Amino acid sequence: MLVTGWLAVLLSGAPAVARPSPAAPAHPASAQPAAAQPAAGHAALTRAAGATAAKAPAPAASGPDAPRSGRAYIAEQLRRDPVYISDQVPREAPRSSAPVFAAQAARLRVPVYVMVLPDTALGSDGAGFLAGVHDRLGRKGLYVALSGPGMPEVQTYGVALPGARDAATATLYEMPYDATARELFQHFVDVLLSGRAHERAEAGRTASGHGAEVPQLHPDFVDRENQSFVTGIAVAGIPLSVVLLGLYTRRRLRLRRARGGAPVPGPRAAPALSLRKSGDAPEKQVRTAERTPRRGAPGGERKGAAAPPGRFAGLRRPPRTVTVLLAVAVVLAGGLAVTAARLFDDRSYGDDAIPTPADMRARIERVAAGLRHDPLYTDPESEPVLTSAERTRLHERLAALHVPVLVVAVPSLSDDESGGDDDIFVRTLHQRLHRDALFVLADPLSDTLSVVNHGAPINAYALPNSLFTLPERGDTRTLGDRLDAVLRDVARAPRDTTVSRPYDPGAADDPVAEKVLPSVFAADFAPGLMIGTFLAALLLGLVATVRALVAAVLRRRTADGRAAGDMAVEAPAEPSLTWLRRTARQEADALAAALDAHDSLPEPAHRRAWECLDAAALLIDGDGDGRVDADATPSSLACAVALARAGRAAVAEAAAPERLCHRNPLHGPAHGTRRIAPPGGGRARSLPVCKRCRAVPAPVLRLGPAADSGRAERVPYPELPGPLAALSTGTRIDQLTRDVREYFGVH
């Protein structure tokens, strides 16, 4: 018996494996894991701790005796279970989450006492609070108090656990303000077990001194609105920008082709090509009938005439480019939507601790149980707000009243079951008590008083309003004095036999529903779509503006170069049909503009320039419609480019060369000769070449025989029919213009 008694006394000081109290049957041990202890020892330890807990007195209800401090109450609760979670914060830290705290505490392998309290419980002296709890509990271990966001208050008593304070400091600097008590405690344990608590604390202190901020863990409603807004902008703006810019690029390419004379599909007509000679009247223009090619000439029969409309011409399918752009936009929008749904997948803010109905009614049941024994109830977790004398005086007042009055002095918090609403709290308390009374509420935190009448035969509206206003500066009355004044006026208030009921305050916010975040495709998603559409249109406008400005600058530089007689031109050895169309039109326009700008040219230069322009017009505009012909052959287009450049050279220089480069007529006028074998073979002879070919002969110009010829069908230009082939033998420019007019039957 003596041995058993000593074992019971010794083992009663081991809180880590104490059996959970009946109020929290799910709480596990918070010290060494059960696997680390012998089975028999664990059973004996549990029985001894259970016996100690059974002998521990239950929380005493408020009474006329001297009040106990909140530290003594919490110490008594820790004696029953090493994890104590206040019932005043079920929305943020429900009591049902105690097993999670116990599991984290077991990782430290020392006795751990965890207290999760409201953020006003510790006050300014957290260390003194823990010391008071330890003095009343009298057990060795690590004491951890979690009270709102910030650094956990920790202290060790009788156990070797180095780095505990540093781990708490590191938790302060490494965890954001929205971290819950469970996340703070888990991070604290992780840092403590890492072995680098001091280094992490110093690093966090240094980073905080430089203004570093820790990103929050959980998005709130404002963050979700921002996420939805950005998602809407991306889902609408990016795909639409792709479509608009793609269509804009397609249109620019179509216009470029139109300026080169290629047929443009669609209803919009391209700008007309102006090849009119300056100063000529309309009747002086060469008529189409006068430009009819001879039989057998390449321009005799025009290909590419529009076919008559088909039977289903009105049911045109969208162009392939448009279809591809729309498909890309749909895929892109879908991909962005899926990415946003996976990236912003938070369903609620805060951790996943969901309060149970028992968590939400724990405080109500505690207060109701106290009021059944005593009409004056003060919060046992808080420090006493009434002295013994005040409590005695208030009990005497309550006993002398002719109406039932219940006084409740508890803090009102936004995280409690009522969401900080006194009316909801009183209504729920009245329903739990099943008793009509005049409820007098005192909030020790805000120092406010209020009354709610639930069926008491008294006119509560007759009470002076001055009783319920905040005390003015310099008012020395205590909360007990103010409650005494309220009860004194209640005794004087007139009776009212009619049953008085307060208005229905409605239900408290659901603790789960209030944290549920809307879908990322709700909230501000629709406004984001509108802004995204606007930004896509704005981007298109910016791109078009920049392109127009760049094009204007390039045109001005080109015009300045042409005005200065700069004849450095582009001349590929195997030009594409698109390049030939575009360049033929540009060179013809440039020659016409040069002639308009130079009215006093010498007669030989003026005549050559006009003849070159007229011959170029015959080659590229046989229809006389002011546009480059759709069926113009590469040979005709190249000849027109060469003649236009020869005409520009004549305008720029009165003594311009009379021949073109025979290697590539697109090089422009020849500035010398070089002995080169002709492309068709034979003995080398002196042939006109440009400056670049005089130094290093360039490749011979290669062209396709027809407009639809492929790259493999290109041959040296002397092998093609038409006036251009004559340049391979050194024909003069004036002779070439006569050959062109004769070729088209114009005299």
C-alpha cells in the first residue's frame, strides 16, 4: 500500500499522459509518445493520472466567496488535460482541434502544456502569466500560450529544451499575421526541432529590420476579389489580343498584297494604284484599247478572271486564318481558366479546423451552468473584475430585488459563438436556461453595460441612459460600483405586468459559411472580363499607332534618300512574286513623284524618265485600271522595276548611264563594263555592269516563267520571253522602252 501510494504521488506530476477530462474526451497526451513507454507503465501512469484528475475539483461557479484568478482556473484545467483551448474563440480555435495540438506537442518528447486563449488574455505580462499558471499547477514542462497572432509566449520549467525562446522569436518573424493558433504552434515545434532556432530568429529579426514582409497564408475575401479580377482580365484580354492582333496582321498583309496588285479576297477593295503622268489630262492617258497586246504576247489573255458565283456563294466559310485564330483563342482561354482554378484553389480562409456544434455551445453551457447556481457570473478565464466586497454587495442587491435579474460579466469577442453580438448571446443564454429574467451584461474589455429584458415584469426602458454610457475621464467608479448603481435603479423601476420580449436579432453567422471564399469565377470575374476586353482593344490601338509611326518615319527617310539621289536599292537574285508586285508599284510611284517634283529637267533626262514610266505602266497595268495586273508575269514585273529605277536615275542625274546592269537589271543603271561570258554561253565580252557587279559579279537574275511558278521553275532571265531578255546583251535603256511599246503594240 505504501509503495502504491508513493507511485501515485510521483506519477501524478506527469501531465503528458494524463487521461483526458470528460469535457474533452478526444484530447491525446501532449508529452512522450505512448510507444516510447512500457505498456504496463503507461497503464499505471494513466490510472494514476486519472485518479488525480478525478480528485481534482470541478470548476467552481462564481459565488460570494473570494474570486479566483484566471491563472488558477487555467491551471486547474491543465491539470485535467495538458491542452486547454478557451471556449471563447470557437470560430478561430475550436476545442475539437485539441488532438492536433497534442500531436505536435508529443514531437518534443517533454511535458508540454498548451494554452490557446483570446488575444486579450495575456495582457502585457505574458511571462508573468505563465509563471502564475506554473506556480498553481506545480508541474515541470514547457508552457506555451497562444493568444492571437504574433509570437507564442513560451517558458520552460524544470526541463532542458534549449532554443525555445528563439523558436518563438523565429515564429514571430516567419509567420504572417493571418496564421492560426494551430499553424503558429506547428511552426514553433518545427523550428525548435530544426536545431537552428537561434540562427532563424536572428535572420528573421534582421529581415524585419530591413522591412521584409511575410506573405499571408490564407487569401481573404479581398484577395479572392483581386484574384477573380485578374483572372477575368487574363481570360478575356489575352485570347482577344491574340485574335485582334492576328486579324490586324492578316489585314496588313492583305493590304500589302493589294498594293502589289494581287486579288484581295473579301468585300473590301484595295486602294487604287496611281500611275498617271503629272500634268496629263484624263483624255491623254493611254487607252486600254491602244495597249492591246499582239497575238501571242504574254499579256494577250488574262488569267485569273473571276468565276461566276456558285450556287452557295452566300454561305461562305470563314477564312482559314480566322478559324485558326478563334481556335487558338478558345484553347488559350480554356487553359488560362483551368490554370486559375488550380492556382487559386482555396475554398476558405484560415486552416481547415471546423468548429463542431459542441464547440459553438461550450461557452453558453458554461455560463448557463454558473447562472443556475448563482445569479452573478463572472468569467473565470479573465482576471477578477469584482472584489470580494463588491461581490457581496451585489449579491445582497440581487437577493432584495422583486424581479429576476441575472448579471453576466464576460468579454464579448468577434470570435465567440455569437460573433460579438450581445443580443444573440443573451437570446441563446435565455433559451438554454429556460428562464425569464432581466439580463445585465458587463463587458470587462470594453467597460460597457447593457440590459436585455426577456420576460421580466419590469419596464427596462425606464432605466436612465447614463447607466450604460462609457465612463468619462476621471470617473473613479469601478465596474462593481456601476453594476451596483444599475441594480439600485432596477429596484426603483416601475413594474410592468406585460411580458416584454426583445426584438429577434437573427441567427449568428455560420462559422463555416462565413469563411467560405467565392469561386474564382465569381466575385469580380465579370468586371475583369470587361477590363480585359478594353485592354485588348487598347493594345490593338497601340500596336496600330506604333506601326503607323514607324512606317511614316521609314517613308520619310526613304523619300529623303530618293530626293538626294540615293540609288542604293534592294535587288534580290531570286525575287518572289510578292516582292516584285510591291516593288514595281513603289518604284513606279516614286518615279511619278520625282517627275512631279522636278519640272525643269533637261530635255533628254525628262524624255527618258517619261518613257521609262510609260513603259513600266504598260508592263504592270495593261488593263489601265490604275492597279498592278493580277496576271503580270515575273519577267514583266522585273522589267518594270528596272525601267522605273532607270527613270529615277535620269531624274537624279542628268548624265545618267544609258544601260542597265546585265547581271541583274534590278541593280539599276550600269556604271562600267566587265568582260563576262554571257549567261547563254559564248565568248566573254565587255558587258555593262553596276558598281557592285564590277567589283564582284553578282548572281544572274532568276525568274519564274509565270505568276504561279514555283521556286524550282526559276531560270535565268535571258531564257524568258519578253523585252527583259534583251538586257542580257547590253541593250540601251531607250531601246528597251521602244521594245516594250512595240511588244504591247503601242506606238
